Amino acid sequence: MIGGPDRNRARREALALLKRCGIEKPEEIHLELIAWHAFRALVQERPLSHCNARVVRGHFQSMITVASGTTLGRRRFNVGHEMGHLTLHPEVNQLALCSVKEGLWQYRARPEEPEANFFAAELLMPEPLFRPRCQDGEPGFDMIEHLAGEFQTSLTATALRYVEQGPWDCCAVWSQNGNIRWISTSESFRWKVREGRLGPRTYALDFAESLDKATLLRKEVAALQWLESDRGVARVREQSRPIGAEGLLTLLWVEADPGEEWWGEELDEPDPERFTPDGRRRRW
Ligand SMILES: [Zn+2]
């Protein structure tokens, strides 16, 4: 395959599959039934050492094998990932797929792997069902944990979907022992998150350095603890969850400075009751 991953095709195919199966609610996304109905694929669990899951295609029947001992949410994502390969990559040598190390999909190595992940995310948390559920209410892990329960997905996969589908300027940061490993931002997120070591006064760093102070609550934090610039920032909040023994997932919400939003807009006469004399900043 040439070129980068085709996210739109992966999502389109996942939604088409759900439609063919007549699925309209999260609890109807029964992967084993869908795998059999759509691909004549059985799902089995086995100890796997070099990958989380794999698929063997046959003429009459296929077999999806997922690593035993994983949580329900991860297991479902792995099954969805293999169903993505069955749908999107029928011609690709199956032995070349899903060869991963350390339990992490090789996102950059081959376009097939992220495509299968996009497919799995859409299959398990379809936009028409997921997006309306994360538009209202107080943003935070309470909401994400609720959604993870409803869609039977892992906290990490649900958080990434929430960042993508929610209405906030939000990003997810994965760190291990205080060092940032990856960052995933919403489309509207326009700030650059500092890479490397977590900021010394972040609440996230408490999980690595002073566990007795660590908090699961959503807290306001100085913008420059997380961002390279605080331009256009009114407020930053963070909230973290340890994920197994592997690492820490932190969500950041940035509230934009409304003055920045007004900047550049064609305003007639600024109302002195509502704006500073230079007309840039809205009074609150
Ligand atoms: Zn794969």
C-alpha cells in the first residue's frame, strides 16, 4: 500500500458494517456475532507473545485470535482491529499484519495498522452514537468512565474518542514515570503541549513523584506547566487516571481567552460596558 492511512475509508466501512447489521444502540455491538455474521470469523483467546491479536483468513472461515488475559475493553478493541483488517486489507499478507512489540500497535510503520485502529474505534464507538453522548455535562473522567461502561471500551480508547468527538479544546497525554510518551489533541486544539518531562507543578507529576499528593480530581493548573505558550489561554485544567501499572493518562482542557476570539473580528463600535478601551478584551 502506498501513502498514509485512509481514516475516512476505515470509518465509512465500519459504519456501513454496523448499518448492515442493523445496530442502533451501544449494547448491540456484539463483536463475536458481527464477526461471524459478516466474515464467518470465529474469535478465540490464546496466549500470544508478539502481538495482541491476529487473524488467519480461510476460504470458508477465518479465525481471529486475541491474547488471553486482557481486559474486556482491550479485547474488544483488538477484535475490532482484526475485523478492520478483514474489511480493509483482504489482499495484504496476513503474516505481515499486527506484528507489534510491547503491546503497542506500530502506528507509523504501516498504514494498515492505524487504519485497523480507526476502523475499531468507529465500530466500537460509532460517531452517530458516541458524539451526542459527550456534548453536554461536566467534562472529565466521570463522563469518560460512564461512556467506557456503556460502550464496553477501554478507558484509554474511550478518552481518545472523547477528545476527538467532544466539543472542548482538549488533549490526552500519556506519560510513564513522569515522561510524556504521546499526545493526542482535538481538531480545534491550537496550542502546543510541551514534550519530554511533565511540568514540575503539574498534578500529573504527583503520580510519579509523590503519590500521597496525587489527585483524581480535575484541577486548574498554570498554562505554562503544560503548554509552550499561554497566548490566548484563559484557563487550563488537568485530570489524570493511572492505567494499570503501565502509565498515566492525563486530559487537559484549555479554555480560550475570549479576548483572542474577538480579536480580528470586524466589530463596529466596541461597547465600553463590555470591552476594554482598546476594544480587544471582553469584560466579564
Ligand atoms: Zn493489525
